[in-house]
Amino acid sequence: METDYKFRIRGMDRPVTEVYFRHDDENVNENHIFEFLRAGGAYEPDVTNLLRLALRPGDVFVDIGANVGYFSVLGGLLVGPEGRVVSVEPDPANIERIRLQARLNGLETPDIVDRPLAEAERQAEFFFNARSSGGNALWDPVAFNGDERMRGGARTMTTTTLDAVIADRGLDGVRLVKIDTEGAEQLILRGARGLLDRKAIRFVVAELHQKGLAQLGGGLDGLLTEMAGRGYLCFVLYFDGRPPQYLAPGMQFTGEVMCNALFTTPDGYAELWPALTHNPGVERDAVTGKLRLHT
């Protein structure tokens, strides 16, 4: 059954964003998103907060791995009619949901790239995950996980690059790129080397899917090193919107849940978090007014 809802997304000292969402209770991804929204929060609050903090009217936003369109719609509402959203999503079923959710929110016809992105234009097998289209990938989830319920078939597709997508649209650059592609993030950023080298992308928010990166011949340290070589540092995001933590090449990283990270230049970080209040671990005594160590 499909039901329409309206949610108000708050936080990051920004105006409330009203989002209309059509929930198909037989769609696994939409069930997952709906659970967050119904609880009064935001789906993937770390990424939602980053979009609300970084995107402004008139900006360009690229949503790679757009799935059913939650972030594409949110981005479209934030950049407004004078802005631009490009949604990259190879799954035809997901594309239909993107179009539906966009119409529901009064957005113009979405600009959709229906091909996977990679480091170059080439032929690649795109695997469909039958359990959840959020697990579609350029590698076979059944071969890795051994779960036959994931087997949704594969299709040979011609990949493209982020450099080509932006050039084809005559755009000079991108304010924010979001990437959630089950481990293809490193390949996709290699395919954006032209944009990155001239700092034409201000912010990248990407999932750090270490198993997926390894399946495609990459790795987290290689990703961090490549991006640092282009002047982009990596900062791990938090759900509560606090300033993210620097993750340097060479550091070992583990997380309780799948992590999203921000890649930006030092001045990009300072733009989003222009002030720092530091407390090394003291508190003020309520009676004497004196500082003491927090115990």
C-alpha cells in the first residue's frame, strides 16, 4: 500500500524543510527511510545535516546512488528552482520512484543519469540486489555474502564519469556531491579528477564502505591518500551534527555502523564550521564560579 506523508526536517540552525514522501510499504528502502522520518528524525541524519548545512539556493548538487530519491528531493528543495540537481541511478525501478517523489514535492522533471559512474567509460556488470536495491553494486553481493536471496540478476552497462556528466551539462562545478554506491566511491572520484584538480567540487560526502571498496580493487587508505593528494581531507560525520573528526591516511578506522565522511579542503571545512569553542575537560563550579576538572 502507498501512503503520502509530510515531514518537517529540522537542525543545523537552518529553516525547517518540509518534505513530502510517498511510502510504499512493500519497498524495503522506503520502509527504512520511513522508520527514520516517522520517529521524528531524518534519514541518515549525518548526511541530511550536511546537505542542510552546505546547500544554498542556486547551488549544484549531484546525488550518485540516488536510490528512491530522498536526497535528490531534499537537495532540490534546498537549492530551489534556480539551482540544479543531477541524480545518478541505474536501477529503472528506483528511477520511477525518484520521478514520483520529485513530482510530489513540486520539483521539475529530475535530471537523471541512468548509468553507473566509474573511473572511465567502459563496460561493466551492474548487479541488482533482490533483497534491497540499496545493495545494488558493481560487484556481486551473492558471491561475497553467499545469500541467494540477494540474487537479482546483472546487466552489462556502459559506465560514465563524473567529469563527463558535468561537462555534458555545461556546468562549471558542483557545490556538493553525495556518493553511496556500495564501494564504487573510489572509482567514481578517480573519474572526477578533472573537477577535483581544479577544486571545482566544494564538498563530497561519501559512504566509507570498506568491504565494497576492497571488492572493486580499492581500499580506504588508498581513497584517503588519493583525495589528500588532490587537496581534499577526510572528516568522519556524526549523527548529531557536531563538527566532524579528521581521518588521516594511514589511520586504522573501524565504526559501529556504516560511516559517511566529508571530503573537502581546509577552507571548505572552515566555511561550514567557522568557529571552535574548546573545553579540554573542565566545568565551572555553580557556587564559587571557579573552573575545576570535570569528574
